[in-house]
Amino acid sequence: MKIDMHNALKLAISVPLALLLALSFGWEKPYWAATTVIILSTHESLGHSLKTGRERILGAGIGAILAFILVSLFPQDPLLFVAAFVGIAAILTYLSGCLHHGYLFKMAIIVCTLIAMVGSFDNVTTFNIAITRVQETILGVMVFTFVYTFLWPQKTEDLIFEQFATLVKQYRKIIVDYRFDHKDKVELSNLKADIERTKSLLALPLHGSYDLKSNIDKYRIVLASFIESVDRLEQPELFDLDWHSHRCAELSNTVNKNSIDQLSRDDLHTLLLDSAWDNEALYHATKRSLTLFTNYQQRLVVVAQNVCVIISAFFLWIYLAIPGGTIFPMLACVMANAMTSMPKSYINNVILGFIIFTAVILLQFVLILPSLTEAWQIAIFYFANLIGMSIGCDVFKQPLQKMIGPQMLVVLTNGPLHLTPSFDIQTPLIMVIFVFLSLAIAKFYIDLIHID
């Protein structure tokens, strides 16, 4: 059992800081900034988080523009509005399946849904909500970057060296299998998949890592050497066991920080590459591949699941007169986007997490929050809860709940965070009912529409 106190403390400091800053600026929905921090905190390095933060801001901008278009074109025609919204959601859901920039489109769906529906189809209200959403997102990214840069930063270059070590280990295992005539296509596929992951690591923002930024060409040469080796493994007429053993030994000696710092780019090129790779060829070989049509069948299934959930939610909202304005269809759209993109085996675990966190948070909402009258008391409340959630998830080995619990905390307790604090339990209770109804609809269509 390993408890990650560093990340627990960083999250517990960042979220209250984002909330307090948003409140001090007089912004209406400070929990949006906190949610941004929570999402960014789930990534394995600062580079990953900066990439996600950038895509979150761009996605918020795209979603806001799409919401403006929908509200402007169909303010008095609900059927056309729903039809256009479903079409946009289907396109963005498919694009959100892209391996490298999928989160940008996922964020665009969420923001478009929130702004178009919370704005009550009024242009001025929609514009104000859009501005609030974008500025809260930017604040969350800035707070996260500040805290996570100075407190126990997780460097992208460390992940790259770990990934290179994994590639060497896999390459060596394949060579041993070949030596004893045990060829395994799965091992080769795993090696190719890890090469793609290394390409993604090299494409991350390089801010805050001078060594990585200055040595990026050297890292590309090392990766090109792995790519060259895999190409030879896939061509039986070029297979030479001694050549691969020699190449693996050279890579094993090279993929550490000291060797890369000491060797020049030309030295690495001569040591590791057989072909004449110019700068352009080296860049294109180590660049991430286009993923627009990758795994398209599963992505189309996810699109079908989302479309069915959205249409069902609007149908129930219209014909059963569900109260709460547009909150129910909005939550159903957001929950469908989240649930359909995760493996089916996670869904029951997610629902259990919602139940546990909801019970604990609502008890605190009734018994503790009304007695907190100062901003610093609110900050301590969130700090203590976030520390407890992080430690509990580590103890019970539930990494997925590290994202669900904190988000439930800031969403269900957002009443006291308004400029005019509200401690009405009715609003979070209605939201909980709508969340579980949305989960039930999403789970029904996930079980109904799937491919083996």
C-alpha cells in the first residue's frame, strides 16, 4: 500500500486556492476553476497536465462558440435545437476518440452543453456564462501550473527515460524469444504500442524542463533507433540476431541521462542509426500518427450510445415534465460523455463511488457547512476533505475515484460558494437524483449497444 502524500497535498492546496481566488474576483461559479484543477491533477506529469490545460481552454472556446451558434439559430424552435445539438454531439463524440487530442473535443461537448442549456436560450445570459466558464478554466490552469511547478514537480523527462527503459526491456525479451525460436507477435505489438506512447511523450509541452527542451533531437534519435529495429524485426529477410543483440546493448547503454548529456547529436546518430536520417525524416518518423480513423468501429458505437442517451433524456424531460429546468438533460449529456468513454468493467465501480461520496458529502453539507462563515474555514473544509479522499483512494487502491470524489465534493457543495451563499439541501438532492437517473440511462444503452 503506497500513499501518495505529495500529490494529495498539492491537490488539497490547489483546489481551495482556486476557489478563494475566484471568490475574491467576484466570479459566480468558482467550482468550475476547482474542477479544472482536479482534472489536471490526475495526469502523470506536468507536461501531460499542461497539454490537457491547453486543450481544456481551447475546448472551452470551441464549445462556447458552438453554444452561441445553437442559441442564436434556434432560440424558439426546440425540435431543431435538439436535432442540431445531437448532430454536433455526435461529431464531437467521434472526434473525442482521437488518441492525441481527444480531450479537446470532449471538453467542447461539455462546455457547449453547459452554456447552451444553463443560458436558458437567452443570448445575453449565454454570453455571460461563456465568459465565466473560460475565465474560470484559465484561472484553474494558472493555479494548477503555479502549485504543481513549485511543489514536488513530476518531470516529463523522467517519464521519457522510464519509457526508454521499458522499450529496452521489451526489445531484449523479444530477442531472447527469437533466440529460442519462440516468436511472439503480442510482444512485438506491445513494443510498437510503447513506441507510440513515447512519441506522445515527446510531443508534450516542454515548459519547465530545460534538459528535455535542449536535448529533444537526441531523444528523437534514440526513438528512431527503436523504430528502425522494429522495422527489421518485421522483415524476415533482414533479420539478424547478432545485429539485434548488438543494437539492444547499445540502446541499453545509451538511454540514461548521463549518456545523452555527454554524447553529441552526431555521436548518437552514428552510434544508433544505420540509415541516413535527415532532420525532416527524423521528425516525421518520431511524430505521432494520425488517429482520425483509428478504432473507428468502437468510436461509432460510443457515438450511438451518446446519441441514444441524449435523445432519451430530452424525451423524458419534455414528456414527463421533469422539474429543475434544463438541469436533467444537461447532466445526462455530460454523464453520457463520461460513462461511454470508459471500459465497461469500470462502470459498477464508478456507480459505487458516486453512492459512497454522495452520502459522505451530503452529511457534511447538512452538519458542517452551515457553521462555516469565513473564507478560511471553507478552505480548511475542502483541504481536509481532499486529503482524506486522496489517502482513502490510495488505501483502497481506487485511482479512478480520485477524480470522481473531489469533483462530487465541489459540485454538491457549490451552494455556499455562490456570491450569495445558499445552504438549501434541496438543490444538491435534486442534482443527485438526476445524476443517478442519468447513470441508469447511460448504463442501459452501454449494455444494449456494444461490440465484442
